[in-house]
Amino acid sequence: MAIDCGNIRRAKPLLGTFVEIQASGASRADVNAGIEAAFEAVAKVHRLMSFHEPDSDVSRLNQFASSHPVSVDPWTYEVLRIAIDLHFRSRGAFDITIAPVLQALGLLPGPDEGSRDVPQARTAHQVELLGDKMVRFSGPGIGIDLGGIAKGFAVDRALDALRGFGIANGLVNAGGDLAAFGPDPQAVSIRNPVDPQNFMCGIRIRNEALASSARRFDPFRSDETTNSAIIDPITSEPACAIQGTTVRAPTCVIADALTKIVMIAGTSAADLLEHYRAGALLVLADGDIQISSDLKDQVSLAA
């Protein structure tokens, strides 16, 4: 019988952040192989869905899908399906066709980078999912960015890779978008979005995912936070309904996307959270903390 090797933890730079993977509950060989497979799953998502990689599915769609259907990987097709569903259920608050707006604001590279003429986001129903994993845009000038959802999807695929090696306990953390499985709960520390130098609370998760969004904070430039990087696709302005949120959901792809919607819609996103069996901690504009009832027992606020 193989001997449990104990907990192994590794990290690599992927998806524009550091991805940390830890696993235990199997032989050393299986844990090592599982972690390598998990990193490869994350790297595959990066290759397929990066806005910046010229050969990614996203880049090929942005270049060609307005003129003819484009074949994409099943993983990309699945993320597009989830994103379109989120778009309709959120009444447009989640919109992957916001790429031209982000380019005009200088948040993504492109021909309109830094333009004073900021376009309005187009709605995701202009992305048509066809048979045989083919995708077409309904007209010219449409561009997509999966930056608000792909990281969570990558975390879910990394967990699948770990489970494929019979590993009993696993955790994948991609810059704060994380998920875990196993019999024991994992304690996660959450920074205070109003005072990012300090932690606000701890949240215990087990067999579920957690993701956070907040106002931008760069400790190398300032001790103060700046506007949110989440752009409201309806107003083309930074989200300002709340100061930050942490969402717990069954999967990381949903937790990741819901943080963007909650940053835009604030407490109005309660019905959507319930639909996806998710809970949320919100730091409101006045600094008050609001926690959904199904999450309260998992949160320990800092003294």
C-alpha cells in the first residue's frame, strides 16, 4: 500500500498572478503527478482564453468571428455558454463583450487604448454559439474578454486534475480566486477592502469555492485604494455600488463571475446569488459589512 506523503505545496506564475496548488492524501508520486496535471490545466486555460496571446481562442474570435464562424476548444465553448447565461440572468451586469470599452479606458491593449471616446459595451447576445463548437459574432466591432471568468474556470479544471489522481485533499488558489476539496474545512483570510494592509475576516470553506473583488490596491504606489477595475458595462464607469465583496459558490467559475456582478449591483444581486446557491460578504460604500444568511456561520470577523 502506498504511503500518504503529507501535504505538498507548489506555486507557479500563470494567468497574470501566482497560482498556488496544495494537495495531500495520496502517494508522493500521485500527488506530484496530480499537481503537475493541475498546473497544465491552468496553463491550457491561459493559452485558450488570454486576451493577450495572439493565437488564443479569444484572439481568433476577436479577429475573425465577425466575418465567419470560428472553431474553439470545448473549454472555451463552455466558458462562453456560462458567460452568456450570466449575462442574461444579471440583466447585462456581466458582459464579456466589454473588451472595446476596456481598450478605450486603457485597461486592455488595442487600437482604441486611451481613447477619449469610450464606446458602450455591446450585449453578449451578439455572441452566437453554433453547433460543433463553432462561434460567430453577429456583426463588426464586437470584441470579447474572458478576464472576469476564465480564472475561476481554470481553478475548477485544476481541481478536476487533482481528483483524477485519487488525491483526497486539494486546494488551488489563483490570486485569491480559490477552491478546495476534501473532508476537512480550509480557513481563508480575507483582506479588508477599505484597509488592505489588514485582514477583515476568515472564512471556512469545504468542497466549495471563494473569490473576491475590490477597489484596486498597489502597495508599491500608495497606501490608498483607487477606483475598482470592474467596469459597469451599462455606464462604462468603474463599479462603485460597494467597496468590495467575497463570494462563496459551489464552483470557482461562478464565484469569480459573481464577484463582478455584486461589485456592480451591490445588494440587488441577492436573487442571483440565491439562484447559483452562492453566499456573499459585502463591504458597503459606508464601510458597513453585510453577510448573506447562509454564509454567516462560516465567517469569523477580525477583532
